[in-house]
Amino acid sequence: MCGCRSSVPGTVQYSVKQPALALPKKSPSAAGDMPKRIPIAKQLASIKALRKGSDLEKAFATAALVYNNSADPEGKLSKAEAKSLLQTQFLSFMQGQESKPKYQEIISALDEESENKIDFEDFMILLVSLALMSDLLREIRNVKTTK
């Protein structure tokens, strides 16, 4: 995809693994086996380093938690899961982009070999790429700031 590798020598990877996002219940008997979903806000509140963090740091941590809540034990998502996550959890950035060639290119790449896995770094590059071209970003840029 983008050529990024998560196995850069000398880096330490940390994982804040939490139960996966709540899935629709299949049957009443299966309900007892499902882990309870912990809200993202509660997960963020449990990260002591973020208590004095900026809104930007908290936003990045939120994106990381959303990814980690959906990732497998190895910290990866299938391309199909990544596409679904982008289209559900980052809906405001995705809406109205369907006709743009770059959007179509990114989404079609996720449709190819959809069982292949991507790591957090590749997911974030996809998210940033889609956010950069979104209409929402243009709207955000047009907001007047007050001093």
C-alpha cells in the first residue's frame, strides 16, 4: 500500500488492547459469551498520560483506540475490516467522497485481496489521506478563529 513498515528497528510498540467493538447478538445463548464493550471515553480516561493532554493528543488516542478495539491479537485488521471501520467510525470524513477518483482508488485497494491484513500505521495513512481530501476538511479550514 504505502510502503510503511511497523517493524522499524529500535522502536518499541505499545498496545492498549481492549475488547472488540460490540457486534450484533446472534442468539440469546451467545449473549453470555460476548465481552462487554468499554466506551472509548472510559478507555481514554484510563490513560493517565492523557489527563493533561491536548485535544489533538486525545483525538489521536481516540483514533488509535478505535483501531485497537477492532484489531486482531496481532494488532492488524483485514482490508475489509479497515474499510468497514473507515466507513462507520469516520463517516463524516467519508461522506460525499464517493465520486472522487482518489477516494475510489483507496477504497478499491481495500477491496482487492480484502482478507490481507494491514497494520496501524497503514490504517492511519489511509485515514489521513481520506481526511485530507474530504469536504469536511474544506469546511474546517473555512471556520473563522477568534483570538
